[in-house]
Amino acid sequence: MRESSTDSHSSSTSAEAVPKRPSRFNRRRFVEENPYVTFLLPFLAFGLLTSLEPTESEPGGGSLGLAIPYSAYPWIYTLKVGLTIAAILFVFPGYRKFPWKVSPLSLGVGVVGVVLWVGACSLQFEQSYLKPCLDAVGMGGFLGSGTRSAFDPFEKLSGFPIAAWSFLLVRLVGLALVVPLIEEFFLRGFLMRVVTDNDWANLPIGQVNRAAILVGTLVPMLMHPAELLAAAIWFSTVTWLMIKTRNIWDCVAAHAITNLLLGIYVVVFGAWHLM
């Protein structure tokens, strides 16, 4: 029997009256459709929170009108590491696009890297030779912007050994796991590829032009103004590793090994100015 026009109109009206359920946010799809998020979100989260960190001579958060005391450094750093790890987990599907493999060469670069870094820093090139030149043109403050926190938990938290060791563990996690991952993915995975090709997201790792090689050294130097010589040598070495192996995880592994050995060196010899 044919449905009456009244019944048809009634059913269509009731169908239209049913509200559509909003589609759920799909993290994986969002990361895949916006590839830059993988490389930028954790790096920006880490960088923004770094601006809140105090040093022994300067309170933290000055650019935001804050005056965070040096004693609060463990809390600020722990917050920074925690939120950065949350950002890493959010973009993790983007990391999985790069097959996990590490070559023995990355181990060698990592070990040699810590020797190069500590040796270059021991020369005090920036303070002895570069600072007088920058002071002459009113730019001496640039080097000071890279001053490390140099927070010694065994001295500052001497009455609380559990807290001191706990924070040291957090500090080493940030140094040897978080920093290598976010810096290398930002620098090698995003910045150097953007400079090389507009279609950077489909560009193989290690396929770079001269401009990208230059950027791969200059940008880290700007990120480490108090350690310009060490940054120039070390990051250029890792760029060589990237071109050699065409594998971003080799760069992350080399960075992690250097930073872990640097952290051990700092603790053993009390060279907290390096961390």
C-alpha cells in the first residue's frame, strides 16, 4: 500500500528533527592532517616553559612580569618535562611514521660528541674572545641569555636527600630523553626540510641543500648562546650523521647518548654550570 503524503511528510520532519551528533575529535587523524604539529608542539611547549626558569642571578618569567625565585627551579623544570611529555604522547602517531632503527655510528657520534662539547666549553671562547666584541656593539647581553640554571640539587636540597635524588632523575630524563627527541625532530624533521623543499612533509630525512645545512648549525647556536662554539661543532657533526645514515632516529640516539654522558660528567665532577 502506498504511503500517504501526510505520513511521508511526518516521517521526514521527525528525521530532520533528530540532531546530528558532533563527530569526536580524532587525535591520529589530526596529527596526520597537520604534520607540522608533530615537530612543533613538543618543542614549543618545552621552549615556552623554559622562559619561566630562574637562574641564580635572574628570577624566572621576567618577560611575563613574573619573578619566580631560584628555589622554585625544580618545580618549574618538573612541570616543563611533564607537559612536554604530554605533548610528545599527543603527537606520538607522527613519530611512528619514521621506522625505528639505530645504527652503531650514532653511538660513536654520541660518545665523541660529549668530548667535543665539554672540550669546546672548557675553552671559554664566548667569554674570552666573543664577549668583548659584542660588548663593543652593545650586544654583550646575548651571551648571557643562554646562562644555564646550574642548579645543584645536592647543595640546594641538602636537607632533603630523597627530593634531591628525585629531581636529579627528572633532570636526567629531561636532558637525555626529552631534549634529544624534541630538538632533533624540530631541527632535522621540520626546519631543515622546510628550508630544502616546500613539500617538506614528503621529503626524505637527510635530503638537504646548503641552506638547510647552514640553518642546521646557526639555529642551534642561537638556541645555545652561551655555548656557541660547542653548538657549532656538535650540531654540525650530527648533521653529518643525518646525511650519512638518512635516519632521524640516529640523530636522536646520538643526541641522547651525548646528553646522558654529559649529565653523568656533571654529577661526577660537579660541573653544574654545564646543565
